[in-house]
Amino acid sequence: MVLEKNHTEGATAKAIEKQTSKLPSDLFLYASLAAMGTSLTLKLMGEKDKALFVGQWAAPFLLLGIYNKLVKLEGHDAHDKNLDNGDMSDEDDDDNDDFNSRNQYSGSGDLNLGKK
């Protein structure tokens, strides 16, 4: 799999990222906890089917929270800001240099996550 450095997101992805980046990441954690609490309450009230239905919302809320965090950290706006400044390199990104030196993709399907 080859990732191009100069790839930009489409209009739809940019619109979604723009809206989701406005939401605080904690919102999704609280929504997940609320779903689990509501599910437990429904289970204790004897509403098994409703409890299962609501309880299954917890994982998608957590996944949306991860997506939200990724958009804030690595979304199109970070890349587009570099393009606007004329900087197409990652030379100034010292925080990621350390991460990238420890986490190398070998190209064989194995990902080295800093383990030696």
C-alpha cells in the first residue's frame, strides 16, 4: 500500500471532518457510558431486548470518539495548512519523527511498533 504525501481529501470528507472536529472528544465517552448505564437500568427493569439494543450503542460511540480524535490530530486541515504555508515536508514535525523512527512499516505486512 502506497500513501501519497500530497493527497487531499474530497469535498465530502472535508465537510464531515469540519463538522465532527467541532465536537469535544469527551462527548463520545460520556455517550458510551450513558448507553451502558441505560442498558443496565433497562436490564434491571426486565426489558432485556431494549437493554441489548441500547447496550450495543456503546462500541459505536467509542469508535466515533476515536474517529473524532483522529480528525483533530491528522485530519485534512493539518495537511492543508502545510500546503498553504508551502511546506510539503514533515521536517518541522519533531514529535512525529520520534514516533516514526520507532514504528516502521516494513512493507511485508508486519508493523514494527517500537519493539526490538
